[in-house]
Amino acid sequence: MWNSFSTDARGGITAEVITYPGGGGDEIHAYVARPIGAGPAPGVIAVHHMPGWDEFYREFAERLARHGYSVICPDLYCRFGHGTPDDVTARVRSEGGVRDDSVVADCEAALRWLKALPTSNGKAGVIGSCSGGRHALLAASRLAGFDAVADLWGGGVVMAKEDLSDARPVAPIDYTAGLAAPLLGIFGNDDKHPTPGQVNLHEAELKRHAKAYEFHRYDGAGHGFFYYHTPMYRPEAAMDGWEKIFSFFGQHLTG
């Protein structure tokens, strides 16, 4: 849980950019943050948001590592070239976005990487916000081997037919039957993508398939309310959301 460490604990993390064999065997970059120590640790894939493989997600990965998780955050835009996160994201958007199949393949490869770590406890989760929340749910619905998934305000889980595309041919909600891992959902009630109505539809589909899930919704919060570098930030809701994440992952990944 947040702020629950002992002040005499000699903990720490290591963090660095690596390359690893992603989907299709392509060598792609990833940011890896891991707790120091030889003890077994659960793994987490952090799936970055639409603004890209940015500084926020490096700090996001480090926060999870400080709480005992080995974290890998793949650069899902790596194949589009390099530059500042804003420049690369603009390039990705101009080319129609990253393909769902590419994201799932990179997450599958990241899952193998995590579970092959000598410090792995054999369990792994996946988490993302915004498009990363959608992608985290998509990966957990299409791949075996995840023990927990956290979707933070993932837009595009529920999609109208006219919103489907070559890059996003199937709405993640249509893969609900394949979801084997318990799901945590964090949402703002003032969000427009997803709307509260879309969250309701998602919840109804999870109930229809008898899936294990917990949703938490916050009044006065819109899209991206964890993002402390933007006007969207809502500190009280964000910190309560982090507590929910630590509790959920603690239950399912460290047990």
C-alpha cells in the first residue's frame, strides 16, 4: 500500500532502457524498472497511453517497481522511428495509429520476458491508461498467462461499427469471453471517452460472462485524472486510485 514501507528498509530500484525481441521477433525498446534484491517478484507490463512512450510512463513504471514489481514498458511506437515522444506520437497518429495486433504481439513477448526473469515469482499483470488501458484489456482478453489486468479509463473498449478500422478491427468488449484474468477498472464520471454509459455497457458484459472484476468510479474526475502534469489531475481521486491498484495487484500477484 502507499507510504507503508518501514523507514529502515534498504530498498531501491534499478531502471533503464533495454531492447528485447518484441512481436514478430522485432527488436524494440522498453523501459524496465525493477526492485533491487534477489527475492522473487511479480511482473507487470505497463502499456503506455496514446501520448506515447513518454516521461510519465517511465515514472509510472518506477512507482510500481518501488512497490515490489518488475516492470517492463514496451515502446509500442518503436517501429515508427524515434524522436521526442510528441514528435513520434504525431507520426503514429498521421499513419492511422498502432495496430491492435502489433500491441498484443509486443505484450505477449513482454510477458515471456518477465516470466523468464530469474527473480520472477511466476505471476504477471498488465496495466495501462487511456489507449493503454484499452490495450491492456485487449492483451489480457486475447492472451493466456496474465494473473491480473488493470484498465485505467481505457477509451474504445466499447466501439460503434463506424469506429472500427484496419488498425482496430474488433472492439475489446467483443473479446470479453476470452478474459481469464481478474479485471480492475478505474474511471472518472466526467469522462467522455469512455462515457459512464460505455462503462455501464462494459460492466454488463462482464457480468453476462461471469467475469471477476471490480470497477471504481470517481465523481468530479474526467479523463486522465492521474496525470499530475496536466489540468486534468485530481489528486485525491488519483491517490485513491493508486491505493486500489496496489491492493488489487497485491491480492492477485503477490497473494
